[in-house]
Amino acid sequence: MNGAQALIRTLVDAGIDVCFANPGTSEMHFVAALDDVPEMRGILGLFEGAVTGAADGYARMAGRPAATLLHLGSGLGNGLANLHNARRAATPVVNVVGDHATYHKQYDAPLDSDIESIAKGVSSWIRTPQQPDEVAADGAAAVAAAYGPPGQVATLILPADVSWGETSTGPAPAPDRQRGASVEPAAVEEVATVLRSGEPTALLVGGRVVADDSHLNAVAQVAAACGVKLLCETFPARLRRGAGRPAVERLGYLAEFAQAQLDGLAHLVVVDTKSPVSFFAYPDKASDLVPDGCAVHVLAGPNDDVGGAVAALVEAVGAGSEPLPTQGASDTPAPSGELNVETLGTALAATLPEGAIVADEGNTSGLFVAGATAGCAPHDWLCLTGGAIGIGVPLATGAAVACPDRQVLCLESDGSTMYTMQALWTQAREGLDVTTVVCNNRSYAVLNMELARVGATAGGPAARSMLDLAEPPLDFVALAQGMGVPATRATTADELVAQLRAAFAEDGPHLIEAMVPSIM
């Protein structure tokens, strides 16, 4: 058994049986070992950003890491944007990054680079085994690190000779999963006292809370019992939503909106997220969004046992006996006539299948979609956690691999699609049930808004042309068809509804180019 075979067997024994890959010469022994360990499913991506984004989507839905296989520092660099998003989502990912053979490093070959330095920006754990006998143990350690808590990106740098060299140790045993730290009873009682005080208070919860029905139900009952506002972070990694589930108000993206939601609070209780700050700095606007005079109380942080903390809080405030407040069901009629950002939202609400997974990178054109779909049948919503665009199509791809029995809707914007649309080819190759709706307003519309918000003096043609995608016009139907994905174009609400229904009714991937006007 060589190092690559021992590593893959170790990963499989630890529950990691999917590897999204874009390999090169240094990784060929890992690729060859896939035939020796057939339990590992190798999935090819045509760009590293598609690979890393798919690993993120897979892990968010599967609840366990996927592996990635990347080629040297340049390949890792190509995947960094979506590894940044995975880090912000606290998604467990095991990166395997091939490197030159240990004895070849001294020659500074053209593709040589400092992989560890590249990995540091997104990885909480990095290791480079120097001998084949070290690979399996280091692989098991990478799995343990990826699980956390919190979930994180673990990067194993694998020299080619360590991969092809014979190992005498074989695979390593699966690591034990670590539990989060228990929250001290005094911290729970402090928060319970605040919630029972009657002063204006909000609960602000993060991804592990809203991704789990029991945790979400618990915080909703606490909020109802204590008469406090329930909010969640702006972009949770996974949000359980829809009819019959508690309705959670997401904190606004724009600082002004978030400040309005928090205005007048005396207390803000934070669970599994951070105290809110503005995404960017703006002239004469606050960076810290917590109102003056509002006290921030942290019940549980990323390293803590969130489930235990929430359960203890339910008991401390005496919640749980009253009916659970939930979102009512809505029966949205299909829209007709003009296709715009509002009818886009109602079209999706009228057609969204029960149990769907929505990968949302709709940006400005998706403004009304979340509100319109709130009362749809239960579904999951995956957000752009780190703000690095180009995650939507890969995220949907990974989610579909994790949940082959569920429909996946990818809500995309035209500019973001162009970053990683190579993932459409992977969808076609793997026969994944993903319907991608590209909202084409032929503009970086959000940047037109930000141009004014940052106070830039720019009304001239040179500045505006930098945000315009109209010339030459992008043809997403042709682009998708060129990668093997059936595609149509909708110019009216009626066409969009008909095309959505057809796509959801047929197996395999589909793309719909929705021609919408810009609202910016």
C-alpha cells in the first residue's frame, strides 16, 4: 500500500467518501488510488473554485466533510475564494494539495510555491507529511481538525514521493469527534435573567442554530416565552425555513437596515455568531452596528456546545410548554405578465418543490425571493457566507451530490455566474438535479449601488462602463448548452413559471436565463 492508498482508505474509514478534484501531475498517485478504494467517489471539476465551492455545499448538507484534491499552490490559489466562504460558514473541508517530491523542492521548479503560506489565509490546520508512514495519521488528524468545533478547512500538503512511496503502517483509525465546550451554568443564568427582564432584547443566532430543527425550535420558544425579538445572522450557512418552521428574521445586509432592526435594544444575546458589524466601511457611517447603550451577552461561541447551551436556556427561562410559533403556509398564485425582480420571487414561490435546497447567490435580483418563499413547503436555504462571489453554481452542485433525492434550486446573478460556471459541466457529467436560474440584468448592479454608498464621485461613462455587462451581451443559454446542460430563456413571468415547472419535473440539470431589469 502506498501513501495515497493509505490516505484515501483513512478518509473513507472516517466517513469521507466524496472527493471533488482538479488534479495535476503531482496528484496522479492519488488519482490512481481511486480505483483501489472504490468507496471514494471522485468528482471532477474543471476549475478549482468549482471544486472548493462544491465541497462547501456538500458538507453543509451532508453534515460531514468532503475532500478536495488540488494541484500545487497555484491550484489552491484558484480555489481560495470559495475556501474563504467555507471558512466563514464554519464548513468542515479536508483539502489535499499535491506538492513536488521532497527531493525535488530544492530545484525551485516552475510550479513550485510556498503552499503553506497560501493555505494560511483559509486553513486553521496545515500539515505536510515527510514520509509515507506519516500520511495516514496526518489524514486522520486533518479529519478531526475539519470537524472542529468549529468546522474548519484543514489542508494536508501531500508531496508526490510521499504519495507514491510504500507505507508499512497502512490506514489510520477514524478519529474521535470532539464535542463543543459546555457553557457554564452562570452564563446561562445571566442570559436568562436578561431575557426575563422585560427590557427591549433580541436573540441573534448563527448557523448551527438555524440549521438544526431542534435548536431552531428551542430558540423560537425562548423568544416567544420571553417576548424578545429573534434574529439570525445575515448570511447563515444553512437555514431551515418554510411553513411549519419558526420564522427567523435575518439581519439586513445594508448597515442602515440592520441598525433599524436593532434600534432601541437594551440587550443583544448572541448565540453561535458575532456581534454585528457593517460589511464595509462607509464615510460617516458606523462600523459597529450595536446601538449605543445596548449590552451584548454571549451565550455560546463557535467552540461551544450550542445544542447544550440552547437546551439549558429553555429550561432556565421555563420555555417549551407553549405552542411553537411557526411560519404559516402560503399558496402563491403563479405570476403573469412582466418579468421583474418581484415576479421572479413569486414565480419561484409558486413552483418551489417541497424539500428543495436553495443555493442563493441572487444578489440584487433576488431581493424579493426570500420574502416571497417564506411560506413555501419546508426547504433549506444556503447563503453566501463570506461575500466572495462565484459560489452559487458550485454550492448547488455539492448540495445535489449530498442529497440526490432532493431538488436543488440555484439562484444566480449574471456577474457571479461567470466566476465558476464550469460547475455546470460537473452537474451534467454527474446527472445532478439542479435547476439554475441566472438573473440577467447585464450589470454588476450591486456595485452601482455601492458606488453611491461609499461616496465616490462617479457619474461619468468611464466609471459606469466598469460595472456594465451589456456589451457584448452574455448568452447563458448558449454557454450552458455548450457544457451539456439544457437551457432556456425567460422574458416574461409566464415563461419563467412554465420553464421552472418543466425543469423541476425532469431529471438532471437545467438552466433558465431570466431576463430582468436592473433595480440599481
